[in-house]
Amino acid sequence: MEYTASGTVSAGPVTLKYVQVITDGTNDAVVIGYNKPTSSGIAAGNKVFEFTVVGANNYGGGAVGGREGVRCDEGLYVTVSENGASFIPDC
């Protein structure tokens, strides 16, 4: 599923393996994932990944947590900084 804004990817336990990001073709997109089911209480202590995709590249992404992925026991909330960007998580 493609997410066009920051949002809840999973409200319960999940393992994330990869995130694909689509930019607007101009602006860089900073994508951050949190071990939280909603935006309530997100903080540096529950951040599980963060990366930037160069806007001019149009898309990019990365593996998260190596071969096994990263386990989010509380849920997964992802923020994307650029309004024209979207992301596709592989859970």
C-alpha cells in the first residue's frame, strides 16, 4: 500500500524490511519510522530508522534492520517530511 502522507503503517506488532520512497522530483524527502502505533509520543527513543531520499532522484529507499528487518512491537508510525512525497513499506 502506498502512503501519501505521514501515518500509521501498523497499529500492532510488525516487522519492517524495506521502505520505497517516491519524491516530487524536486524536494528531498526525509523519512522516519517509529516503534509507535500513532504519532502520540513519538520521540528519538522510539525511532527505528531515518533516511533521506534526494528529490531529483524521483525515488529511493532502503533495507531496514538488515536481513531480518526491524521488529516494532508497539506498531509502526512513519513520517515523511515532503508534502509531495509518498512511501511504500514492505512489512
